[in-house]
Amino acid sequence: MTHQTSPAASRTPHQTAVRWLALACMAALAILTDQLSKAYVVRHLDLYESWAPVPALEQVFRFTYVRNTGAAFGLFPQGGAIFLIIAVIVSVIIVYYYRQVSSEGWLIRLALGLQLGGALGNVIDRVRLGYVVDFLDVWRWPVFNVADSCIVVGVGLLILVMLREERRSRRDAAGETTDEDSALDQRSEQASWR
């Protein structure tokens, strides 16, 4: 029986520190962008007031200050405490899962950093204010914020990675490897954070 080591066990302390620093920096950047944008909106707009930075696009995009006690995009407005607990649990799961991601999984690490930062950005609002500040008002979409955007982009990146892996697995199972796949693998290895 062969003993396999986990990706985390094969890393040097320096590699491990760099990986955790990358997660912290990604999450911190998302949180900082989210909190600064919310502070700007609260300072310059009254509740429910709108402002169109590009007047010609006012029907498509504007800033509208709203307070959200529910989930992302204003869903389930009465569930604030539940969503606070869920966000904390999700953050813990992200940190736990992050340890398992291989060195080549830079896109997954980026996705997890965005999701962690987005979740914590909204947690900060819920703990500090009792609600989340939303302000990005895009056409007929519910009003949202930078933290929500980070979460959605992070989930989108994870879906992209899963689809790519599934496609690669199907090709490997069929015994097909293309030059394009080899080039993509080489670029991924070169771009990975070590």
C-alpha cells in the first residue's frame, strides 16, 4: 500500500506562509474596497437617494443607497442574524478548504480569497450596523455592493475551474491530449504562486 502525502504536507514553511499571505492580502483588498466604497456612499447619499455618475447611463447604472437586512441582492430581508451565522461558517469552510488547494490551483485560491473577502465585508456591516449597505444599482437587478460582487466572481471562477477540470478529465479518460491543453497546463504551472 502506497502512502500519499497531502499537498499541504509537501510544502515548505516559506511556501505555506506565502500562500496564507496571498489569501490574507486578497481578502483584505476585497474588504478594503468594499468598506471604502460603502463609506463613500453613506457619506454622500441619503438613504434611498440615487446618483448617476454617467447621466446618459442613468437607466442602466447608478448608485442608490439602501440598507439590506437579508441575503445578497436583498433576498430574504428578515434573515439578518441567520445570514451572519452562515457567513461566518462559510468563511471558516473557505479557510479550511484553502489548505487543501494545490500549488497549481492559483485560480481556485483567487476565487476563495474573493469569496472570503466578500463574506467578511458583509459580516463587518452586519456586526457594526445590523444591516448591509448596498449601492450598486444595475438596471433591473436588485441593488448590491462590492462584497456581493466579490462573492459572485469567486463562485464564477470556481465554476470555470470545475468545468475546465471536467473537460480535462473527459479527455484524459478518452486518451486525448491536445497541444492546447499542454500549453494551458504549462501556463498554469508558471503562473502558480509558490
